[in-house]
Amino acid sequence: KACEVACKQWNQLPEDGFFFSGMSYDNTVALGASTWRHVSFVERPVALAPQNAGAFSWLMSSDVCKHCARAGCLENCPTGAILRTEFDTVYVQPDICNGCGYCVVGCPFGVIDRREDDGRAWKCTLCYDRLTEGMTPACAKACPTESIHFGEVEDLREAARNRVEALHERGVHQAYLYGVDAENQPGTEGLNAFFLLVDRPEVYNLPPDPVIPTKRAAESWISMGFAALAMAAAALGAVAVGNKR
Ligand code: SF4
Ligand code: SF4
């Protein structure tokens, strides 16, 4: 959890309660307005091939805002508080946010959240202040196993694909990339923070097929059009029947 701690420390995020969740070693439980990195400990009653450790394996996964290519939070925000930065990251401007919460329902990953005390929306900035100084985000800098990689996203994609190939050669055939590009995840057009997984997305509390609401807008308008036509036809039919009587 070095990434989680480094994020809290660098961004001076308030604590969000100390309690025992009973979920393995995970007492943080989820991302939130004051938890911008969350390391989950997934205990599974199955072995992770090719390990020989009996019917048990532990998946550690460090979740974060994905800085989506099409960001539901940004496209839902009516005040322009959320913007796309020069680093292609998604940033909330706290001085403009009015706390309406539209972004919260726009994120298909449940990342962005409003703080109870000030009502405004908060999430990972990918350490925007560090990026402007040419520094690595605090989470990636602190990660002792280099599980979190930071760099040009195209380089990361290539490295991740090579890593999956290497894992397959070593017998971890279930390894795959989640959200690596638009083809892989059309509902977001790809993630700038993507993941290498070895089980179904749901096991890591990730949606299998996330779609941002604005991508469904055309479908919704067409459905509303058909519904309006059907209601008009029903009303005309009722008037015609009434006239006959
Ligand atoms: S993961 Fe959610 S909060 Fe982060 S950029 Fe995508 S839609 Fe916005
Ligand atoms: S809560 Fe703030 S960031 Fe979210 S949609 Fe409303 S104004 Fe935009």
C-alpha cells in the first residue's frame, strides 16, 4: 500500500475513517473523495497457475482514476470544472466545482466522489503539480515493486503487451490487458491508466464493459423519439375511438 500512502501524503488528503472491514487486509475498501489510490487484496480459493501453492491465491490490485480517453465525469460536468490537461489527464478544478454531483454518475468506474464536508467532487489528479515539474506521480515513485509504471502512454502500451506475452510464455495464460486502447474498451475509447489482470474484471471490482453515459445519448434520444411517437399514436387512437362513440 505504499502507493496509497504516498498519494495521501503528497496530496494532503484527509483520513476517511479508521475501521476494520473484515475484507482481507483491505480496510480502505474503495476509492473515494479522499482516497485517490486504493489497493485491494483479493483472496481467491483458486491457484494462480503456474504457482504451486494449493487452492489459494492473492491478487493485489492498485486502483485509481483511469483518466479515460472519453471521460464520463468530464462530459457530464455542466460547469466546466473538469478539464483535459496538456498531459491528457482529467483534472477537477476545485475552485469552479459547485458540488452538483453530475460527474459522480457519469463515471462508469465509481471513481469520482463528493466530499461530505465541502460537497465538492474530488479525484486523482495524476499529481498534476508533480507533472508540471517533470516529476513522476507519487504513487509510481513510491511503488517498491515497480508494479505502477509511469511514462508516455504509447510506450506503456507496448511494454504492457510485451509483459502479457512474457507471462503467457511463463504459463500465466490468463493474463490480459484491461482498457489498454479504444478497440479493447470502446465504451471509454481506452484508458490512460490501464491494468494487467489475471481474472475477470469483476473479481477486481472493475466493470466488464464500461460505457460513459454520453455515448448512450443517441440511443436514448432515439428511444425517447419512439416512445413519444407511440404515445402520440395511442392518444390519437383514444380520441378517434371517443369520437366514434
Ligand atoms: S475513471 Fe471516472 S473519474 Fe476518472 S477520468 Fe474516467 S470517468 Fe472520470
Ligand atoms: S460536482 Fe463539480 S466537477 Fe462534478 S459535475 Fe458538478 S460542478 Fe462538475
